Amino acid sequence: MTEPVSNLKGVGKETAEQLASLGVHTIEDLIWMFPYRHEDFTLKNLAETPHNEKVTIEARVESVPAVTFMGKKSRLTVTVLAGRHLVKVVMFNQHYLKQKLVPGAIITVSGKWDRGRQVVAGSSIKFGPKQDQGDFEPVYSLRNTIHLNRFRKLMRQALDEAGHCISETLPASMREQYKLLPMQEALEGVHFPKDTEHVKQARRRFVFEELLVFQLRIQALRKARRDSEKGLSINYDLVKLRDFIAMLPYELTGAQKRVVNEICKDLKTAHRMNRLLQGDVGSGKTVVAAIGLYAAVTAGYQGALMAPTEILAEQHAENLYAWFEPMGVRVALLSGSTKTKARRDILERLANGEIDILIGTHALIQPGVAFKNLGFVITDEQHRFGVEQRRILRDKGENPDVLFMTATPIPRTLAITAFGEMDVSIIDELPAGRKQIETHWMKHEQLGAVLTKMEAELKAGRQAYVICPLIEESDKLDVQNAVEVYEQLTTYFLGRFKVGLMHGRLSADEKDLVMRAFSEGELNILVSTTVVEVGVNVPNATFMLIYDAERFGLAQLHQLRGRVGRGEHQSYCVLLADPKTDEGKERMMSMTETNDGFRLAEKDLELRGPGDFFGKKQSGLPEFKMADLVHDYRALDIARQDAVRLIESEEFWRADEYESLRQMLERSGVLEGERID
Ligand code: ADP
Ligand code: MG
């Protein structure tokens, strides 16, 4: 199996080098070089082919081709008879075909069918009738190295000589259960499919296998971590917890109850909690966090809540004081602006165990901050903190339970892939009675009307956000910049309303000042870049205007929109956008159609693909050979469930039929304690 490709007949030095440049060194490498798609060359009946679909037709040339030139480009048009259809075939830049296309000749044309104009925009013409074989041609990424026909001959040879040596990886029971093709048939289906069904089934098998191995890997890691790390077993006081929940001014939503249960269960068991809590803006994560922290306190532990900005930390502190003061739970706030003396006092009481819950910013992870017995740590807006910062906070206790909260809805497939080693809790339900934010998509030229609407809100005593994508003028990008918009609006509303400006170039203190002025109502309008995105709560703000909205992804637009609609008044969001692409238009439409962050996240994934979903920085997503996280989500779910079950079962670690899968895990290094976190 490790035989070099040069052992294949007809592979000399040159071919071997070409193959090596594609990463193919052995015959097995060759077999595992999968096509990225299959071209369908089965003959189609034009009458039954929908507009814009690819077709292959067999036809007779009926006219002398006409050729026109446009500069270096050429266009050849010829009338052909396909079955009973007289249609035109158009070929670009292949005028040399004219000589061969004599009336009466039989040709096979592949291309795109334009039903309205009865034209096939041809991509290839073969002379003569359609051959029997080759209905499905695999398309490999050969990067102009080796010719496709030759590559396919080598593949045929490789499969004939060595295909049978490739052993089955999936246990028979699983193949049976899901009706998956055996290895050899599947390989045949990938490289030399008999028909569409064969391609489909081959793909199905390898997608499942790939996702299963991936999930086994993650689950093995998770198990290794659980086994090696002893966590705390936090025996909270259920009665007290119930009393606290009963005392809240509202009933928890079904989703909040479910998530509280998941968290409490983790607290109680002895393994360390490593959980991600996702919930759309306004879904009520704060109270869930408070319940979790309180649970730890009733068991005699301390809790910590870390937020990315001072304002957020303060908001959390306010909420928690209000809930906990009456119950005798001692809460403190520690941030960069805590005065030296107060800080010293807090640190002392923290170390003595006289503070039960500490809330704060990065100040929490500085040296000198020592807890007596930290049992439960929560970080809000987890993506704003680095791995290292989260680790330092965790290390302030002895294996405390850890909960990460995020308001960025992540589609489930991505969540269980990128954060697969974590447990994921989702609050997918908003408290009842929330008003939907009315969202409109307008062209930039309609700005006048938009400002009139905004003014009506301001006159009613409400406030407005105006968001711009970049802070500096950039000719190339032609983006409205915050400074310019700020100046325009200041002039426009002069003597009537006050405008503030916030952007990333301001220092943390300056940002804080502006934000405070806005939240206290001294400013009526806040012009800002996206720095305002995270968690800020100004319930009186009811109007959000987003310039150049097409430049934002759906997830971000949704986050921004979440800044309004937080009070009792009806709120509005206007997207100023002139998108050029269909995808851009679809994004704007989606925003006007739904307020549901998870649905928007799914849509974003569908439109932009998994790679772009998390932005350019780090996706944390593995590269799959066959599987596709957008379309294969069902397979992913099943693979995950099976992986969870297998890793926990004894059978998996013992039975012969899992031998190959175990070997694959071993080879990937998981079993030697590699860690993702
Ligand atoms: P987020 O998940 O964005 O952090 P918050 O925790 O700030 O959301 O909650 C948003 C608002 O919803 C708060 O004013 C909170 O008091 C309220 N809230 C939370 N849970 C409920 C509920 N079950 N019923 C009614 N209102 C709720
Ligand atoms: Mg929050």
C-alpha cells in the first residue's frame, strides 16, 4: 500500500514529479485523491430541463456556423437539431470549431440551457454521438499538472491493482444500520461512478466516515479531559435556589429553565464544567448566570463573573446587587477604575471569603486577585477574551466549573464542530411579549426620509444610534466614515439635538465618557463604529441607522440591531444599503424578515459558507475532504451522537469491528492527551 506511484505502469520520472506536486506519492495517496465534484454528462431531454441547468445533448448541425469577433474575443453560433428541438448553440472563443461544424455532422454538446432564448451556452463540444461510458466525469483539482484522461487511466490501474488492499473502516453493523456502501464500492463510486445514485451513495459513505472520525476524535479528547481533571462537586441547596427563582419578577422561559438545569447538573457532578451558553441578545442570560452563581454560593463557594467592558461589568453588578443584597449574598465590583483603597479592601475580603460573588473586567485576572475558594467562573461575551485570559481566571480556583456566555448565535453544526469539546447550552427563546424591531432596507438616496423618521423618535424623547463601518475616509472603499457622518448630523440637527461620536481610536476612558453621556440621555444621537456592538443597554434608544449595511455580515447586523428594542417602546432599524450582489440583497432581505438570531446565523452560514462565518481571524474549523457543514448537518448530528455513545461504551474500545476506527484515533494523536482548549 505504501508502494510508490512509480510502480504503476507508464509512470516515469516526469509523471511521478507531477503527481508529487499534488501531494500524491504512493498508490494509496492516489486512491485517496478525491474529485471535488462530478460533471454530469448524461443526455438530457431539453423539454424537461429547467432554465439555467446544465445539459448534455446529442444533436445534428443544421446551419453553417456564424462567427463574430469582439476584440480578441469571439462568438460562434450554430443551429442544431436535438431530438425535435431546433436550438442554437453558442460557443465563446472557439471560432476554430467552425470548419468542423459542417451541416449534417453529429455532435455532443454540454453547456447551460437558456430556456427563454432556446440557446445552449456550450462549454464543450465533442464530435460524434454520445459515447456509452463516461456519464459522470469526476473533476479533480489537477492544477494544470497532468492531463485528466491520463490521470483517470492511472486511477483505474491503481484501483484495479491496489483497491482491494484498502481495508474497511466502518463496522459492518454501522454500514448496515445506515445503508452505507462498503469501502471498495464507495471508492469505485467516487472515481468511476455508474450513475448519479452511485456518486451519491459513495459520497454519503465518506461524508459519514469523515464526520464520525472527526467527532470520535473530539469526544475522545473530551473524555480524556474529564477523566484526568477532577472537578468540584458543588452540592448546592436546591430549596434556596427554588426560592430565589420564585422571587424573580418574571417566570423563566422554557429555554432558561432547561439551560439552568443543564448548568446545575454540571455543577453537581464531579467533572469540571466546560460549557458554552449561547443566547441571542435579550434572551435573558444574565439571570441564568445569576442563578448559577447563587447555586455555587449556597454550597459555600465563591463565584466570579467577568465582562469585557466596564459598562457591562457595571450593568451586571447593578442587576446582581439588586437580586442578592436582600438575600445576604455579598457582591462586589472590581474594575480598572476601582480606587486603590476600595480595591485593597475588596481583595482582602475576597481572600477571607467575605465576598461571595466578584464581578469585574480584566481586573479580575490580575495578579493579587486571590479567592478563598472559587467554585464557579463565568465569562460574558467569551469571544472578547483570549484563551490565555480565560485560563488565568480559571486558574484562580482549583478546577472551578467554567461557563462561557455568548450572544453570537452560532449555527448548531458550527457550534458542535468548532466548540465540539465543550458542552453547548442554547437559549433559543425570547421572553414573551417582546416587541419585534421593525427593520427597513433603504437606499442611500432615501437618507432624507430616514432622518425625518429618526427626528420623530428624538422628538418623542427617544434616542438613536447611527453606525458606520469605518472611521477613516478611504477613497477605494468609498465608505461613509463615522467622523464625516458625525459632522453632517451635528450640522443637520444643530440647536435641536446633541450628537456624540464613538470609534475605536478613542481611549477606553474617552469611550466610557461618551457611552455614559449617551446612556444618561445627555446625548440624543450616538454616531459610532461597531465598537458599540457588545452588550450595551440603553433602553431609551429606539432607533438604529446603519450606513453601508451591505458591508456587514448578518451576524454582526443582528448584534448591532440588538442595541435597540430593549425598552418598552417600539424600536426601528434602518439598513442603508445599495448591495451589488444577489447575496448582498438576500442578506438585507433576511434582516427585514426576521428578528431571530439563530435563523439569521443559519442563513449567514448558507450564504457565506463556514469559512467566513467566524470572520477571518480564526475559524477553529477543520478542513473536510468531502463533508460540507452547510449541507451535511444531519450526518454531523448523527455522527456526533454515535461518537458520544461509542467513546463511552466498552465495546468500542474492545470489539474487533472498531479496530480500524481506533487505529485512526491513535494515529491522530488524541489518545496521548493532546488538548484543544
Ligand atoms: P442577554 O441575554 O442579552 O444578556 P439580559 O439578561 O440582559 O439578556 O435580559 C434582557 C432583559 O430581559 C432584561 O431586562 C431581563 O430582566 C429580561 N428578562 C430575562 N428573563 C426574562 C423572563 N423570563 N421573562 C421576562 N423578562 C426577562
Ligand atoms: Mg448579556
